Amino acid sequence: MDTPYSKSALPEPVRAPFGKYRVSIMDWYIAREIVLPFLFGVGAFSSIGVSVGALFELIRRVTESGLAIGLAIQIFALKLPEFIVLAFPMSTLLATMMAYSRFSADSELIALRGCGVSIRRIVAPAVILSFLVTGLTFAFNELITPAANYRATTTLERALNSERPPFRERNILYREFQEAPDEPDERQMTRLFYAQKFDGNQMYNLTVLDYSQAGLSQIVSADSATFDFNSKVWNFYDGTIYAVSPDGSFRHIVKFDNQEIQLPSAPFDIANSTKEASEMNIAEASGYLRNVIRQTGNEQLIRTWETRIQQKYSLPFVCVVFGLVGASLGVRPQRTGRATSFGISVIIIFGYYLLAFICNALGEVGIFSPFLSAWLPTVIFLSVGVYLLLRVSR
């Protein structure tokens, strides 16, 4: 007969199947303790961010520019996803640190260690939840935040009677580059395209300078032009072609009513795109970089867009890094209150984003590659998290 304290009399742990792995009562308990402060952190950090980044500006628009309160509330709601997604990594750090600090203060970690549970096994639920938050962050960044940002911008501009048109109306400038024949590492401008006006279909008052030969070889001036996407050619109307001799004099001048000219579609693509990087998902930003930005030959602008795209990949994984760092700090054998955990979280967050800002600046000026500038802060803090975990596991 089993005694009340015999092994067979103790209830078996409830385990739920999760693929070929099983989630124990301990995992559910730790996850519950992490989720509540995580939700608190999302609310707190996103409220602070949206207040500083959007609310004060909207209040100013209401009082100074007469923005309707209803529209201000709508724009405020559209800006929320941007700040919620920024709050996910910070909330992950705060939640894991607060949860594991409480376990340590209440001697629950000592009890688990006494039952033979390793520190790495105790931290595992936090890491798994951090990966789930990473997926949620990626989904927000791809499906919700860019569209919400674009709609918020257009709604505000429409309300203030300064609506952004779906195309660039004036001063379309495009420079085409190619490698210099004598210096492979250098790039030289081959064409300069300028249009004074654009109505969404046709460009007006155009000038094209052709430098494909040694020096300026041709000037094309036209009253208007359109791009034929089927035949991939430009149709210039009511213009003049000036052929320039090497000495700078005009060799001959040809006037035309309609002239087909082989030029890239990039000027038309530039005129039809008005979205910022924060208003595009990865696919849109990559397409704009490939089809438009690279064609300009502006190396600094290309590096900037490459860095922005890499940041769209790296930002979600900050949740995993912060989850690991927070859990590793929380399981240390010391008593840490919620206020202390919050303060430490703020310091870590400030340090990470300061490092990210510095790396971003170094990437834009060409000292770091776009990949390195976007991922280096994540790798550094991941290394710190792994080091802390190995140290506390000894």
C-alpha cells in the first residue's frame, strides 16, 4: 500500500505534446509569469513611444492647423503598430528579467536546481517565447506597420490640404553611371536626365545630357515625353537633338516632332514612387533598391537603403537576444525588485540602441558594410547573453 509520500502516490506532471517534445508544468508556469510583464511592457513602452513620437505632434496639429479630432484619433491609431513593434524587444527584456528575478527572490530557482533542473533548462521557456515574439515582430513589420505608416502619412497630408500625390510632381532628376574603362573601381556618369514636371503619365520640359562618349556628346531637349513599357523605349515630343563635337561646338542640330530614344525606365520609376523606407516591407524595399536606387549610381543612397533592408531582417531577432540577456541576468542568485529590473532594462535598451545608431552611421558612410552595420549590435548583445548564461550555469 502506498504511503502518502511514496513516489507512486505523487501526481504525474501534466505534459502536453509539442511535436516530439513535451511541455512540462514548469514550462507553462514560467511562460505565464513571463507573459503578464511582457504585456505590461508592451503597453508601457508603446505608450511612451507613441506619446513622444506622434501624440504631441498631433495635438499641435489640432491646435495650430485645425486638424479634426476624429482624424487625429484615426492617425494616432494608425501610428500605434510602429511603436508596438518597437516595444516588443524591450518588453521581452523587461518580462524575462522581472520573471526570473522573482523566481530567484522567492527561492524558486533554488528549489528547481535542487530537483536537478539545470539553469539552461530553466531559461529555455524564455528563449522559446522570445522566438515566438520574433515571429510576431516580423509579421508586424511585413504586413501591418508599413501599410499603417503610409496610410497615416497620406491621411494627415490630405487633412492638411497638402496631400501627397501618388507620384512626384516636379524636378525629376536621374543620373546613370557605369564603370570607367580606365579605372575599374571608379564610376563615371553616362547620362543626366531631368524633367521639370510630371502628371502621372507624361513628363514635361525634359533635358537629357549624354556623356556615354568621351565628354558631352549629345543633348536632347523636348517639351514632353512618355515611357512605353511594352517596347521599353521613350517617346519624346516636340524637341531638338544637339550633337556636340569634342571641342564643345554643335556638330549638327536635329528638330523632331516625335522621336523614340532608348533610355532606362528608372526616371519614370523614381517619379512614381513616393514611399519612404518605413512605409515599405522587405519585398517592396528590395524591389525599389534594385530597380531604382541602384540605377542612380549614388553609392551613399544605395548603402543607406541596403542598411535599412538589413535592419528589417535584424530587428525582430533583437527579441531573442533581449530574452536571453534578461533571463541570464534574472537567474543570478540575488534579490532584485521590479523597479530595479525596470531600471536595468532601460540601461540595456539605451546601450543597444546607442550602439545600433553608431553602427548605422558607420554603415551609411561606408566604414561598415550594410550587413555588418545592421547585425553587429545583435551579435554583440547575443554574445553577452550567452556569456552571462554560461557564467551563471557554472
